[in-house]
Amino acid sequence: MNETLKYLLIVFGVLGVMMSIAAGLIWVERRLLGLWQDRYGPNRVGPMGVLQPLADVIKILAKEDWVPPFADKPVFMLAPAIIVITVLLSFAVVPFTPGIAVANLNIGLLYFLAMSSLGVYSVALGGWSSGNKYALIGALRASAQMISYEVFMGLSIMGVVMLSGSFNLHEIVEAQKRLWFIVPQFLGFVVFFIAGVAETHRLPFDLPEAESELVAGFHSEYSGMKFGLFFVGEYLGITLISMLITTLFFGGWLGPVLPPVVWFFIKTFFFIGFFILLRAALPRPRYDQLIRTGWKLMLPLALLNIVVTGGVILAAR
Amino acid sequence: MISILKALWTVFVHLFKRKVTVLYPEEKPYIPPRWRGRIILARDPDGGERCVACHLCAIACPVDCISLQATEDEYGRRYPEFFRINFSRCIFCGYCEEACPTYAIQLTTDFEMSEYNRRNLVYEKEDLLISGTGKYPGYNFYKVAGLSIKGKDKGEAENELPPVDVKGLMP
Ligand code: SF4
Ligand code: SF4
């Protein structure tokens, strides 16, 4: 009974924390973007503007929930939910502290890769069912981009798996007690980070929703809370990738003095901030450049990383 | 690659730069005196209404947001019976001010006109008419115009010669 209660607490705790982080990131992102562009960003609602997400949510919930008549209705309604569900499911394997994780899966990393691949369905279906040419182009781009970046996202973390000898995220963190994997796996980290940005289709890899060419890409036809769900999915995705970078390369909860969970969130928020900095600083590449970098640069780098890591491990035996 | 890192760093440093935002309600921006803001109707220095209800402003207005009705008082002075400006339509172009022959209609520096109810943006004459002379302090239309009203006949205005006797033969 006590065990069940504890797990229920963890499950709903994680859900609550993730949803509030995703909402809070709306404010964090707008504030940081503002500061980096020599503005202030939203600073009126509540102290420093922290209640801005609340105002946004109230506004977005009060909006008309409109489905265009030419859309494929059931799919159109389902699509935004998929991305939120898949990303939320991925959080199940993230170890926040030694004790707090929803599921201690022995194939945690594979599970994460599987879930993030499912996320592409949301974008593809959303764009397809909208019955709008821009949405369709956005969805096609998203699919191609996700498929190509998925490949070496998986490959880039194989080095970590080899070093720690496990797919279990908990054990991967434990294996970094002596040395964070960022040092031996720097190449893997770079490739994983870039793939992560592409996976969450954030700027500079936001070609599926490139405003300057595609209106709003795959979610052109969405409004109200359905659009809000795509947004929540995007912020959840950023949080997830940041947490995984922390877990895989920066020793997860490991750190001196402060309690583990604090360390975990400090590191996570550092990467979330970096995601936003990327958005503030970098222009969007052309689509062929994106795909070319993926297959001609990132894939060889990921493979090279595996070969070298494997060779070093063999030599050290 | 290097250029990307440099771009990231440059943007990051802007975190500590001075912000260009003017925090408006607390910090008022400088408004130039010739700003085209809320419209007023001015009075003569002696307190009479300047507007002579000539309709020129209403005709000049590109969005047709001025509406007025002319009438005349016992002295023979024309004035608007009602004068209405719909500010939800006004584009603050200032053409009305340019068209006005009497300096009655003037655009001012006030721009804080927000309303929750759109109907409140329709300003009537009581809302528009001010007690002062606005931008042209000494000007009094009837004192310079050749028009005769009760108490001021032809030729009695400032800088005006007495009317010529058209039937006389003297030069
Ligand atoms: S400012 Fe322009 S739009 Fe406004 S009342 Fe005058 S003429 Fe019309
Ligand atoms: S405000 Fe000026 S232009 Fe308009 S009716 Fe009055 S006198 Fe004529």
C-alpha cells in the first residue's frame, strides 16, 4: 500500500512538475529572448511577469476551438495530443534523483528513442489532416528531418551505452561517478545536442514551421488549445532533451553539497537556457543544408565516435 | 562553426546591455509639440466658440469621422449645434486641422484614449470643446474676418479699411 502510494505520488508529481515547467518556459523563453534582444519581455503580470503563462492559458482556453471545414476532423483533433502524450511518456524513464524515477526500465534509452520517434506522427498527421498546402509541406519537412536526425541521435548515444555498459539511465548516471561522459564523449554530446534541437524542431532547425516561408508550417490551421498543446509539446520536448543531455553527459543528479534533485534541475535549466540562446542567435539554414549536414557530417561523426570509443574500450581491456 | 559560437556569445553578452525599452506608464516618452493626438475644439480669447460650422473639416476628413450640424445664434454667429468625432475611426491625419479656417479644430499631444467600450470613443461637442485657445493664443476669427455680426459691422475688423462706397466716383 505504502509502495503504491509512493509511486502514485511520484507519477503525479512528475506530471505536475513537467506541466508547470512547460508552462513556465513560455515566460522564461519570452523573457530571455527579450533580454537578449535588448528588451525586457513580459514583465507586467505578477512580479517580474511570472504570471504571464496564466494569462496566456486563460486567453487560449477562452478562444474559439475551431476546426476548419476542410480538415480531416478526427485526425486533426488527435494530432496535438500525440506529441504531448509521447513526450510525457518519455519522462517516465528520466531519473531525477537516485530515488525518484517513474520507471527504472533496463532499456530506458531505447524506450526514449522509440517515444521520440512516435512524436513525429503528431506533426505529420497534424500537417496532413489540416488540408492546407503549407501545413502539408511543413509536415513533410518534419518527417524527413526527424527521420534523418533520428538515425544519428540513436548512434550518438551508443558511445555512452558502451562506456556504461547499460541502457538503463539510472546505471548510466551511476557510471559517471568518476568522470562525466562529456569528457570522453564530447563528440557524442555535440551530435546528440544538434540532433536534439532538430528533434524538437526548435530554431535554428524549425524548418517544419518556418514562419517566413510556410505561414506557421504544420500548425498553420490550429488555434486555441489545440495550438496550445503543440506548444506545450514543444516545451516539454526541450525539457526532455535537456534532461537527457544532463543524464547522459553531465552526470545527472551527481554534484557536491547541494541535494541531487537541485543539481539535476540546475543542469537541466542551463541547457534549456542554451536552447533559447540558440533561438535568439542563429538564423535558420536552408532545407537542403539541413539534410546535407545531417547525412554528410553528423552521421559520419556519430559513426566515428562509435568506432573510436569501441576501439579505446577494446584497447583498455 | 566559429562564427556560430561567436554569434552565440555576442547575443549572450546582450543580457547585460542597457535595454532600449521605455517602461511606458511609469516613464513617459517625450511627445513632440506638433504630435497629432486627441482632437479638441478651441475657443476665442473672449470665450466664444471658434468653430463656425463650415463643414470643411468634415469634408477634408478621409475617413468621414466628423459629423456636425450648423446653426446660428442671435448675433449672427454660426456655430455647430452638435459636433461629433468618432475616434474609433479617426486616423489622426490632421487634415481637419489643416482645413479649418478658424483654428478651431486642433490636434493635441494626448494619446491615452483607451476605452473598454467602443461607444465611448464617440466624442460629442462637450467632450471636444475646451475653455482655452489651444495652439493659437491671440487669434480671434471674428475680429479679423470681414463678416458682419451683431456688434461688429463691415470695416470694423482689425486691419480692415471702411468699406468702399461703390457708387461714388472719387478715387
Ligand atoms: S485627424 Fe484626420 S481622420 Fe481624424 S478627424 Fe481629422 S481629418 Fe478625420
Ligand atoms: S472645426 Fe473648423 S473646419 Fe470644422 S466646421 Fe468648425 S470651423 Fe469649419
